[in-house]
Amino acid sequence: MSATDESPEIIDSHRVARELGTSSLARLAGVIEVISQPLYVLMYGLASFGLYAVLWSIVNLVENFADLGMTSAMQRTVPQAATRREQALAFRAALILGVLPCLAIAIGAVVFSHEVAHLFNAAPEDEERLASAIRIFAWALPIWAFVEIATSALRAQRLFGPEIRLRVFWEQVIRMAFAVVFWLLGWGFIGLLAAHLVSLSLTAVLAARLSLRYFSISDLFTGKPDAPIFWETARAGLAIMPANLSQRFYSDGGVIALNWLLPGAAGAVAAGLFTIARKISSLIQAIRLAFAYVLAPLASAASRGAREEVQAIYGFATGVLAAIAIPAGTVLAAGTPAVLSLFGKQADPAVAAVMILVGSRIVEAVAGAAQPIQQVISSYRAQLLAANAGMVVAVIVGWSLLPEWGADRHGSRSHRGSLRWRNPSGRSDVVR
């Protein structure tokens, strides 16, 4: 039965609240990272954890470019497809357009692994095995692209709970289990990368199995490759790709830049500290993401009717986000020293960075209801304008403040003997 034959769905604040409850409960599984991240630091060391964080940030950044925006395209094309067959063809188009470029880049990284290794700063014991690590971890790129697209297609079907449990809970549990095993086997830094790759591979298998329950196999493997839905999916992805890249630069750009700017182990440690700060602040981001997972497909479906329905959804979501994010962020900021103690004394320099990032996450959460809705109902030009405007503002602020302030203006006074980002005189300090 086609989507046009079905009775129209009612998309209102009650539907949003119900789906948000499912999404939020599933995202509670993300607390496993509160255990896993300190555990990785304690087992593998801050420098090795920092290098791992840099490589994973590179994978995330490249995937957001190389998948041609297919993850976001699913939120637009699948809910608005006229038939179940069109939904399957849109999913197939996203897999072709999104995974194949990532696979080509991964092969290139393996072939030129020694040249790629020179781009990163690492501790001496990790630097010797960096080329081998890149040959192993490069395959995370196409696997992650598949997981992103497959789970996004499930989310576009309004299947929030299973998709989030798969990515947030099972992926994290599998990764932590293998990280402990490989550490006990004495694999060192390579063990942490291998654990991540194994967890992604198993998650991809589970995602493929789940996808085949909601998309017809016959529809996925039949039909014209140049069907109109193929080009609509490509257009939707390419239009949103610049906005996705801007968001990813905000998230991962700092980790990569710190590793490139500071030589040797200092670059790896700095990346590790920034990752710790970002991970703690992401507890607030999880609130916004719970809404984003729900709002994009629901707003896309609602947009087929009156726009007043979308406005009601936005108003409800913004009010709830403000009521939750502001007090939660305040409590998290107050408890930052206690949370950082889980990572040991070596994480103390990250206090100021956590405070700054938590504040920004609060602002992002309160305004964050607009972004997923804009992705699926606004014109492509409006999305590009918003993304570029935000990036320009970030560059201007960073250019003005970083030379003197660094990550923390008072870092050189409050954390002697530890990592110091940059003191007021402009001289870069190092890790001791």
C-alpha cells in the first residue's frame, strides 16, 4: 500500500513528546561513555587517547564531506517519498553516493599511509606504529559512512529507539569490551583503534540487518539507477553538505588543529584534553540531539500538510529544551572538577575548556530546535547561508581571541607543570 493510500499521520506536540521519550530513554545508554572514556585514558595513557581522538575526528570530518550529505538527505527524501518503493530507492541512492567515495578515500589512505602519518603529532612510542595504525583505521571511514546512512534511513522511518540503542549503547559496549581485551593482550595504542574498528563493523552488520526489516530487498536491488528519486536524493545531500561540514568543523576542528599546532607528544596530549572537555560538555548536547533525532523526520512529514503544524512543533520543542538544558548545564558546570577527577590529575588543565564548552552547549541546545527543522523544510539556499554565517563568525572570533587568550587566558597561572595552551605574552607553553 502506498503512502498516499494511508490515512494521514497526526504530527503534533503529543507525537513529538511521545517520540522524544523513546529517543531520550535510548540516549540514556550514552552514559556508558562516562565509564569508557576515563577507562581508555587510564589504560592507554592520555597521549595515546589523544592520538586516537584525532584520528577519529579526521574520520568524522572526512565522512561528512565524502558521504555527499546523504545522512541528512535521508531525513528529507524518505519521509516525503510517495511510496514504500521510492523510500527504498532513496536509501539505495544514498548508499551508492555516500559509501563509495568513502571507500575510495580509505583505499588511498592505506596506499599512502606513510605520507599520511607525517600529518599527525604523536608520542614517540606511538609514532613508530602510526603508519600501521592508519592502514588499520582507514577502513573505519566506509564502515562509519554505511552505519550513518543506514541508521539515518531508519530514523527517517521514525524508528528512533532501535536506531539509537544500536549506535549509542551496543556500539559503545562492544568497543569498551574489546578495548579492555586488547589492552590485556598488550596491543598498546593499536588495540584502541582495533577495538573501535571491531565495534563499528559489528554495528554495521546489525544496522544492515535492521534496515532489511523496513526496506524491501527486491526494491533495493531493482529499479532504474537513474530514477528521479536518485537525483532528488543527490540534490538534497549536496545542498546540505556545506552546513554539515560547518557543524563538524565546530565539533572536531579543535581536536585536529591542536594536534597539528603542537609538536610531538604535546599535540597528542592537547587533543586528548580537548576531547575530554568536549565529551563532558556533550552531556548537554545529548539533550539537543534527542530532539534533533525526533524533529527532523516528524517535521518533514508534517510539512506535507499545513506549515502551522511545524510551527507548533518548533515552539513546543524550544520551550522544553530551554527548561531542561539551562539547569542541567548549570549543574554540570558546577560539578566539572568532580567529573574531571575520573580522568586523573592529568585532566585538570581541561577545567576552563569544559566551562566554556558547557556554556556554548547550553546556547546551542536552546536554539537547536531550529536546525533539524530547517534541514528538512527550508530552501537549500537558506541552509547554506546559515551555515556559512556561523562559520564566518567563528573564524572572526577565533582570529581575534586565540593569539592572546588561547583556550584559557589564565591557564599559564593556574596549572603550572601541566599543559598550558598559551599565556598572555603570546608564548606557547608545552606539556611537561
